[in-house]
Amino acid sequence: MADTSDTRTPAQIEADIRRRREVLAETLDEIGVRVHPKTVVGDAKAKVVANVDHTIGRAYVQVNRVIGDVRGQFVDEEGAPRLKRIVPVALVTVGVVGLLALGSRRRKG
């Protein structure tokens, strides 16, 4: 069996009870603040903002990587344009724009 004898004085016991009540009151206050609707909404907004910032950062890195790859296709190591690749792309672009222009004229007329 457990020893149930307590060698504390009644004043010590009352002081311990008082301290525990203060600790519990602080804990309840913290819980009240944490579950308050404004706190919950603020925490949710902070999480969303953090996730959006992370997603935007990843997208920025990916876009920069793609731009670097495309630039590498049309510019050589010295920075000079690669005409063997630029001329065909320019011709295809002009052809597509021309076809779109002709197609829009036929619909209007």
C-alpha cells in the first residue's frame, strides 16, 4: 500500500493549492486565447500566406529555370544569337500569326 502520510503543515498545503490554482488559471487563459475565433482565424490566415509564399517561390524558381533553358536554346555561350534556331522559330511565328489574321478576316466578312 502507498504511504498516505503528509508531513506538510496546513499552511503549506494551502500555499500549494494557491500556486496550483494560479497555474491552472494561467493555463485556462492561454487556452482561451488559443481557441478564440480571432486567434484561430489569424493562425489560419498565417498558414495560408506561408503556403502561398512557398508556392510562389517554387513557381518563380521553375519559371527562371525554364527561361534559362529557352535562352540557352537561342543564345550561345558567348551571348551571340543562334540564327540557325531563331530564323525557323520566327518564320513559324509569322506564319501562325498570318493564319490567325486571315482566319479572323474571313469570319468578319
